[in-house]
Amino acid sequence: MAREKPLYIPQGLKLRKEIFNGFAKEELLKTILITLIAGVIDALLFLFTQNTVTTIVFILIAVAGSVLMLTKDNTNISVVDQMGFILKYQFRQKKYNYVYGLERRKDGR
């Protein structure tokens, strides 16, 4: 009888060149876009508050948060991808509202 070969499924294959683990060019471009948008908001915030500490903290949180949320894990899913899956699932669900009705009418039908 022939020997059966076990099925080998490799994990952690990298199909793209990454800057660091889970963060590639695509995520870098998204981070740059988020940083530019946050920079405009930050400039407006500085015009109104004239507080440099607040504006520096805001831009640092925007950059760090975007990097953390866009970095993919070993399963190639990021926090933003996971939120997209949740929203897609939520909108696909059908809602059936209960409508109360009498079982019988007074006339016996």
C-alpha cells in the first residue's frame, strides 16, 4: 500500500515587500494620507487654540494610531480590515420586526 503524504499548508508567506513586519507600501501610503489630513486639522486646531502641546500630541497620536491600525498580523488582517468585516456583516443582516396580531377575530374566523 502506498504511503499517504500529509497535507502541508504553509503559513506566514509574504507576497509583498514589507517595510517592517505587516507594514508594506500600501499601508505607508494610507498612513501618509491620514497624516496629511490630520496635519490640516491640526493646523486649524492650532489657529483656534494657539497651544503647541495639544497640536503636537494630536499629530503624534494620528500617526501612531494609523500605523497601529493598518499593520497586519500573521493572518494578514489589520484592525481596519476587521472593522470592515464587522460593518459588512452588520449591513447584510436582515431585520424582521415582530407585528402583533390577534389569532382570531371576534366573529369566529
